[in-house]
Amino acid sequence: MNAPTRQPDADIRELSYSEAIREAMGLALERDERVVLMGEDIGVYGGAFQVTGDLVERFGADRVMDTPISELGGAGVAVGAALTGLRPIYEFQFSDFAALAMEQIVNQAAKMRYMLGGEASVPVVFRMPAGSGTGAAAQHSQSFEAWFGHVPGLKVVQPSTPEDAKGLLLAALEDPDPVVMFEHKLLYKMKGHVPEGWYTTPIGKSAIRRHGKDVTIVASAIMVHRALAAAEKLAGEGIEVEIIDLRSVRPIDGDAIIGSVKKTGRLLCVYEGVRTLGIGAEISAMIAESEAFDFLDAPVLRLGGAEAPIPYNPDLEKAAVPQIPDIESAARRLARREV
Amino acid sequence: MPTEVILPKVDMDMDAGLLAQWHVATGEHVEKGAALFDIETDKAAMEVEAPASGIVGHIVAEAGSRIPVGQVVAWIYAENEEIPDLPPGGTISGDTGAAEQEAGRNEVAEVPQPTAPAARGSDEAGAENDSGSPRPRATPAARAAARKSGVDLGRVAGSGPKGRIQADDVMRQQPVSSGPAAVAGLSEAAPPVDWAENQRPLAMTRRKGRAKGHPILLIHGFAADASGWAPLEKALGDAREIIRIELPCHGRSPLVRIGSFREFTRMMVRAFDDLDVAQLHLVGHSLGGAVAAAIADIRPRRIASLSLISPAGLGPEIDGATLYGIARATRTDSLAPWLKRLAARPDAISHDFAKAAMMARMEPELRAAQVELADMLFPDGTQSFDLSAAMARVDTPFKIVWGRQDRILPWRHALRAPDVAGLHLLDKAGHIPHIERPEAVALPLLENFRTGEIPVQQR
């Protein structure tokens, strides 16, 4: 499966984030008979978040398979299928349930290529609905990007737009190694331009969503949109924020972040996962070690999730993760030298 | 007979202390009562004062070593006394080990000519990075810029939190102007044109002191800036740290729209709070004097002494024509006649002085902001604020210095000052005695500082 290039003159056509993912899976099922979908209730029910939708009607239950309520079992079948030549996409109902399948993801899928001297690979894609904001409480709202990003052998992507959701899923399918894709639940309904046909968004490449010279914000998934809203308000005060959409957590696009910090001298990392030992910690450390260090004109700030399980109470749930005003105020303090 | 300096017992249950830092070097002159070294015990850190005046002939205990109580650490010799090559009791060290003892001895022997006395002659010696002073607080970007341009960070004023030096503070330092200090950097550091809601902190510069003692905070007057303090700073010497904050809409401080004297003062109090200094000597001139009195009233415990030079806030009269004349002038020729009204002798204001002052005021936005400020503070040529009540509450050493020939604010306003304020009326001085007669102003100020540094119960 070679990577066809993106079609730049494709018509402006809007799809939701979940439609974009469904379209990507449909294209893959059409194009490559090795592609199979697995997961709980992804068939007739259409998936916990209705992402697979009607795919079972189009491609049949042999290729869109409902698996039993055992994440460990389902993930194990997917890893085994990938090892023996298929290209499975395994959907978790909630990324939280991936905790049940850690053995297969971390100890099997991520290790096979290394342990078998490159003789085998595990081209599996794990799709994980993630994040808070839906009132699903502590066991259905977590953000585990950093967990999986910590495992060599895995690639971790986190699209923030419908276009990238499709592009990154197709890139994940083309990748010979296991890829974990985090899909933020609040983004599923978000609409945006999605090019037709097969294209890929490169794994490991970030995107600059807004150019600015005063502060760099590195964010991912829903936080990109919150950062954009905060930047819009700050622009009215003359503060120009540059926003980097991480897109991939592993590998991380160090060059882009370093380049931006060299320009602005100020860095704010915004992520939904728990703040301590999170993505922002990695980015801060990377900047401290890089040539961008000499360009830092303020301490690096991190905004992350609270050091607590995500609460059910809607107000507390909001308070537990960075919101637009938090981002706005942190970026303002950075720009105004208040930190 | 030399005077021996011992490590004193400063704690009830103390048997040894860490000699943290020397404030003098071998060969230097020291005044009785001046800070000699710092000691740290398990509980406290404090300065030890010189027991006598004279030359520090020998320092026999190195900084960083633990010294038993009562041990001799230095010898002070009278001015005309012969200093022998070796100290009377030999060198000592604490429990730093034999090898380090040896090293310490060598070090003491090798520094008979410390660099400090040589630097003392220079105006800016206070900014020298003495070996004991901490690294300046600066961002990595500022350090990189300083390395690149060869700027000494010890001489750069930091505008960030806690005086942190930012990259652009270093940038401003680079274009070294050949003109007077007043002009340096001003044309480069143009104030922001958008002055609607600028929350940038007020400009502040700090010059390190060579000895201990509370820092001095200088607040300039209307339409002036921090550079006007240069003559007085020279006269005050370099013992104490000197901090200068520029008023809003002045110098390098942001141009902000201010609605009242109270708001104006609040901005200054905020800058004052950011200083991170326990106590300091507050000095203000003219409008800065009124601001200083207000700060002293709001933060009394942080003021060691208050010195006001021709302060505003003690009466309604003020020469509004001169204020507006200065604020509006767009050329040296139109500025000079107004500046001359500030001095007792008009010829004290040279053409070069006026030119330098004009160059510092080239920004039309700055002038507009100051005119607006004058409208608010001095409507109809009247002082709209009264600080006599605030001054009456001052309970630290308090002096007022005024020029007898002041044509902007009449010295008789000083008669409304409270009982505790000492008044010094200087002849041959107008509204700017700190520029016209800096030594004569420094004298009472230094006395005020000294009194302010004596513990209250011993005054």
C-alpha cells in the first residue's frame, strides 16, 4: 500500500469527525481485503459512538466483526490476526477499557518486531474514544495518550480535526507497526473539511494551527480548539499566540516545537491527561535539552488534567481539565511576563 | 595594637557558625559598625559589624568555613599602624579539612590587592559583580543575548518578575549612546503606541551595593525619568543598593491612562511589592515625593526611612505653566527656557542638558501621556492631592530637603509637614536640588539612612 499524496484541489466538503473516520475505514475495507474491523458492538449497533455505523451492511459481518465483551480477548485476536497477515482495526468502546488489554498492546504488539529480530510486524490499529466532557465519569473519561506514548514500538496519534482523523487513520493502516489512535469524544460531532479519496496525514508531524510571535501553545485533540478560542481573545489584546497541534504523541514532532519556541521564547503545553508525568512534561524537558533553551524568555508552563479521577458532577468535570479561560489566562501571564 | 575580630556568639546554644561571606577584602578600609561578614547558624543568618575603624590587615578565616565561637577571623589595623606580613595568630579554618585549610591559606595570601578598591573610583562600581554576589536573575534568552553582545548582565536592569532580566532588557542595553546617561537606549526602547490597557510592569533598574544596608529606592518627579538621579547616586556612594522605578508614562515605563492619583499610586505600590526587598530607604522627588509618602503610608513596615526632596502633596500651589511647558515642548529650544525655571541659577541648565532631556522626550506618545497625566494630577495648575495626613502617620526617620529658590513648589509647603520630619532648606537650589547640589542633598539623606538602619530600640 503506497502512500498516495493528498489531493490539494479536492472540493470543499464537510464531514464530521466520526464520518471522516468511517469514510477512512470504508475506503480501506474497499481497497484492501486484508483490512478487518473488530470491536464490541461495532456491527449492527454501529459502535458505542456510532463511528462504524453502516459499515457492517456494506462489508458484511466477516469483515466488520462484533467481538465478545473481553477487551483482552478482542485485542489478542486483533494482534494475532495482524501477525498472521491481516490489517485489523480494533475499536475500544472507551479508551479506559484498554487497561484490560494492556498485555496485548504493550507486551505483545509493541514488542514483536524487536523480539523477533524484525522478522515479524504487527500492523494493527487500536481506535480509542478518549477524554472527558460527556458526563461519563471516572472510568470512561480518561486521557491515556502519555501511557501509550511511553512504550517504544507503539505509535500514538491524536487527531484534532476531521481531515486529520481520516488522514491519520489511513496513515496508521499503512504503517507496518501498531498504532494507537485516540479519538476525543467531544470531537466526534465536529464538522470540517475532509478531502475525498485516499490520503494520509503523516504520523510524527505536527501542524501549526495559528501563527503568532508572542507565545507558543502546544496542544492536542480538543485542547487545540480551546487554545484557538483563547488565542482569538488574546489577539484582541495584542497577544499573538502560535498554536501547534501535536497530532502525534509518539513520535513527537520535536523540530516544529523547537522551531516555534525559538521564535516566541515562551511555551505553554496544554493537554487533557493528568498534568504530572504527562505530555507537557516530555515537551518541557525536550525544550530544556534542545537548542531552543537559549531562546526561552520565560519559564515553561503546563496546563494539564487535575491530579484526580474525572468527577461525574458536570461543573467539577469541567474544572478537572484545562478550559478556554485557563488557557487564556496562562498565555496572557506568559506574554505579559507575569511568570 | 590591631583589633581582633572574633566569631561572635549570636545564639544561646551556638558553639560554631558558618562564615558565609566576607563584605570586605584584605587591605580595605572599614568603618566601625559597617558590615564585615555574614554568619549563618542553625537558626539564623546575620551580619557581623566591624568592631573598629581601620584597615582589614588580615582575614584569617575563609568564607564557607565553620568557625568555633570566639575564634579570631580577622585583624583590623589603625590607619597609620604597620601591618605585618603574617597575622598575629596565624590563619585558621573550620572543619573543612587539612587540604582545604592549606588552600584557604594560599587564597588569603594571594589576594593582598583586592579588585574592589580599584573599582571604587568608577561611577558604576556598584554594578560590579563581586565574587560574593549571586548570579543575576535572567532568562536563558537574556543570557544568550548577553553572551552574544558582550553585555554584562550585572549591569542590566531587569523588567521581569522579581527583576528578572528578559531578552529585550539586554537588547536595550546594546546601543550605547555617546550622549548623557539620560539618552541611553531611549530612542531604541520606544514605548508602546497602544496605551489603552497596557499592563507591562513599570521600568525598574537596580545597581548593586558594595556593602549591606537597606537598598535605596528612588522615585523621580513629573516629566523626569530615572536618569535624573545620576548626580545624587554618585553623591550617595555605592555602599547601598540603588533601585530606581520609573513612574507610569515616564522613561521606559508603559504609557497607561490613569484616572486618579490613587490609581497612579496603586501602580507604584504594585511595582514596590514586586521588589522582593524586606525594607528599604524611600526617596522621592516632587511628584515622586508625594508617591513616596503614599507608599510609606500604605507599606509602613517596609520603609526604613523616608526622604522627600521638594515633595508635592503639601499644598495647592504648583507652577502649572512650567509643568505643561516641559510636557509639551517638542524641541530643545522650547524646552530649555522651562527647564531653566527648575534651577536656582538658570545657567546651571546648559544647552547640552536641555538637549539630552529633549532626546529623552522625543516620543510624541510619551509627551501626550504626560500632558494627560498633568491634566489629571494638576488641574488648573493646582495640586489635586494632599499627602499631609499620610506624612503625619510616618513613624520612620523622615527628612524633607527643599531648595530655597524653588519656583515650582514653594518651600513653605514644608511648614505643613509633621513634627517628626526634619527639614533641610538648601540655599542656591531650586526645584532640583538633587541635580544642583547633590552632595548637599546626600548628606541629610545618608544620615537618615543610617538612623533608619539602627534598630528602633537603640535609636
